[in-house]
Amino acid sequence: VDKEAPGLRPGDFIVSEGSKEDLHEIAEKTGVDFKALQSEVVAGTPEVKKPRIGIYQRYYGGNMDEGWTRLVLEMFSFPYASLMDAEIKKGNLRARYDVIILPDDSPGMIMGEIPERYRRFISAVPPEYRSGIGQEGVDALKDFVEKGGILITLGQASGFAIDKFSLRVRNVVADLPSREFFCPGSTVKVRFDNTHSLAYGMPAEGLILFNSNQAFEIQPGQNNEMYETVVRYRERDLLQSGWLIGEKHLSGKPAAIRVEVGKGEVILFGFRPQHRAQTHGTFKLFFNALLR
């Protein structure tokens, strides 16, 4: 819907009854697959709305994953705005955004803590472009989520959310030597909880691309019901293609987790479901996260 109508708002989706021929025609034109439900839609099924999306774009050095993520959004007609450090620090993000994406990036680079190995290049960068979000930005993102916003973190950026939001989650493959764990760009087998809205439309089992990414463990504690595992690595025989040393470190571990924080949520993707705009098999996970 692109304009106001009785009972509808711009961005709402309408699904009406139609013949198989109608659905085939729509599928051919749009590339959308239609699958019959096994049962009627249950009460409480979320309404799909057009989200206001912001994607973090840091100044220093650029971020390849941020560019690939923008490409995916553009390919599939998701309107978005690029969020720079200054706007994040300014706060009041909930007034302007429903979803904020942190592309794959190290926590230090997001914060503005440039690693020693890169500092020799910094003299060529104007001072106004050397910033990160700093503690002001962390506080603004916390406020955004607590007031009902959705924060999506991809790959390494999940480590930022885990640390700064004090989530009871740890990356079980962090700092393991390569002789003990090594998975530099392989397809591995996982299980999807396709009864969860973040995995709607996914099969019960499938593949994800693991490219030196993260695997999680939820630490026991109070309010564990606020932590939901959406994607989990299989227990054994994980490797489909590529290299994998140390399968035991991934076995049965969560690969994607939803965490309730205040009125909002943090969605941790330990892998990159939109990796280089190529992993079409896991795009649905990313899109479901946007359309909450």
C-alpha cells in the first residue's frame, strides 16, 4: 500500500485470495515464492510494516561489509539511511528509526579505537573523519533499543553488542589458535527454528557460510527467557564444503540469537546472512529481522 486507505497505512502488505494462476504470475514477476501454511495463522502473528532502517557507516578506512549490505538492501528495494557517528551520538534515534544495522566490524573500530597496525595511516585522514561512536554512541544505541528499537549485528559486530549491552552471551571460538579451530570460508550445516518469526520461510535444516565468524553460548542467569536461539549448528558432520578444523567448538552452539532488551531487541548474527550479496539461501533471515 503506497497511500492511506481504510484500515491500512503506507507500507502495509495485503495478501488476498486468488487463483493459482494469479500467484504464479506474481511469483514470476517478483521472484517471491509462495508456500501453503500447514495450519491457519495463529492470533498474535505480527503485522508486516515498512521499517525505517538505518545502517551504520563509519568514516575511517571504510567497511566492505557495509557496502555489501547496502547493495542487498537496494537490490530488494528496502529504503534505508546511512547513519554516521555524529547522528548516532546526537541520540533520540527511536524518533527516526525502527531498525539499526551494524555491519560486520570489530568493536574497536565501531568505538573509534583504531588498532596500532592502522595508526600509521591516520595522519592522512582529516581529524573530523577519525571518530567512532564512543560512549555517547553506545548510550544512544542502548536508549534506542530500550525504547523499542531493533539492533541487528552482523558477524564481528555482535561482539560489540555483547560487550556494550552486557549480554550473557560469549563467542566460544574467540581467541582459539588456528591449529585448534579454523574455518576460513566454508559452508556448514545448521538447524533453523522455523517456528520463530526470524526464521519464517526457512527449512528445518540448511547451510550457512562461516567465514571466520562467531559461535555463541548463552550463559545461565536470571531472565534467560529473554534469550532465544534461532539458528544452531548441527551436532556433528557440520562441514558441507571447505575447511573446518575443530568441529567440536561449533557443535550444537547457537549461530543466531534474539535478545529482548527493554521494549526492543538485539539480534545477533554470528555469521553474515547477507555475505557479499551472494548467500541468497540465508537472505530471509536478514529480511525477517528487518520486518519485525
